[in-house]
Amino acid sequence: MIEIKQYISEVIHAGLAKLEIKENVLVEKSANSDFGDFSSNIAMALAKTLRKNPLEIAKMIQSELTIDKKIISDHSVTQPGFLNFRVAKLFYQKTVTEIIASADTYGRTDTGKGKNANVEFVSANPTGPLTVGHGRQAVLGDTIANILEWHHYDVTREYYYNDAGRQMRILGQSVTARYLDQVGQEGDFPEDGYEGDYIKTIAKEILERHGDGLSPEDRIFRTYAEELIFADIKNTLEIIGINHDVFSNEQTFYDNGSIDQTISDLKNKDLISETDGATW
């Protein structure tokens, strides 16, 4: 299958070689389709070096072009020195025939054969239901993974979320406050807390399962909320046909020492520093 811009570039390079000129060639879609489908400003790029009018240079290059009429039906020179090319109808007709003949394999390559690709997408923290924005990213990520698989990459679809930071802490505090409301105790709702009805629903489930005697410090408010919300996230993704191979989280890397090891390795290589109370 011929890539038309590459073909035009090669034709121009061949013409330049006859003139003993070496220069990078840029081929772009024509700004004005009346002049052709593609154009190149190579003549203008050479004007300073050759000390000639770009129009003169363009005509000089044009005279040295050897073009297959089945691919390019016409080529011209226009002010101030553009080389223009019109793609032959026969080329398009032949391309359609090739597409039909290739059927489901059209466009497929072996680019990724023997290679791995990890696509991390969605990766929303389990602090609430997925939004339309998350759904958009889910479709985009899965599409990218499909395209890589189409080109024979061995693809892993990963969902990575942060379960060790501030957002998860606030989630637990939000559920705790709603639980205390439901058992008639006073609780401080956190600043920037999660106020959706789903927080009240989670608190109610915890009350039904574990009674009204839980301590506000109990980790169940956070862990149960995370578990329930993540199950809802997985269910939503399943409904729209999105599947992940790997679910990983930040806490795992703290627990297995990976983060400490990475920081240590970077320090040993003098690649990080500590400034303003933070590691950079």
C-alpha cells in the first residue's frame, strides 16, 4: 500500500538528486484544493541557499520529476514557489479495491510483534461513581489498546489508583461523619468532604452490618467504602464493555517496599534532592 505523502517526498528527493541538491522535503495537504491535493514548499526553503527566485527553483525541480501517472495525475507550480500534486482517481479506485480485498486485515502490521505495551487508563480513585468524563477516557484508552493489539503488540490493560493519599482519607472521614449522623452522634464533616447520597448509603450499610457501636477511628469506614465503590466502578466498566487485565494501587508499592527502594536507588545515583520538606 503506497503512502501518498511519502511517495511525493521520494519523487521530489529523486528530482533534487538529479540537480545535486540535498534538502529535507516537507509535503503537506494543499491549503487550496484548486491547485492540487498536496504541496511542498521545498523551492522556498532552497531560495536563500541557491540565491534564486523560489518560482524559478520550483520550475527547475518540476522539470526533473519522474512521476507515475497512475498515482499522481497532475503536478504544477504556483506562486510564490509551491510544487502542487493532484492524486489520480485511479489511485483512489485501486485503494478501495485493496481495502475490500484485505477485509478485516486492512491496515494491520507486524509493528508490535514480540513487543509489550502497557496501557493505563480510567484509573479513577474509588471515591465515588464514575462520571461521563471517566467514561470518555475509558473508551479512548480501550481504543488505543485495541489498535496496539491490532498491530500485534502484547497489550496489558492496567487500572492504577491512589489508595494511600488524601482523597481516600477524606472518603473515610466523610463516611464516618454520615455514620455518626445516623446513630445520633455528633460528627464533624471534613472540609472538601464527599457529599453525594452514595456516602449516606455506604454509612447505612455499615450500620446495618456492624451495628451502632463502631469507633470513629475504625478503618472499616474507609476500607468498606473503597471496596463498595470499586465494585461499582468495575460493574460500570463491565456494562460498557471495558475490561482490565491488572488492577494496581499505590498502597501496594508502599507495603512491598518498592517506593522506598526506588527513592534509595535515585539517591545513590544522585538524581534527587530534598527541598522545602519534600523529595524531588
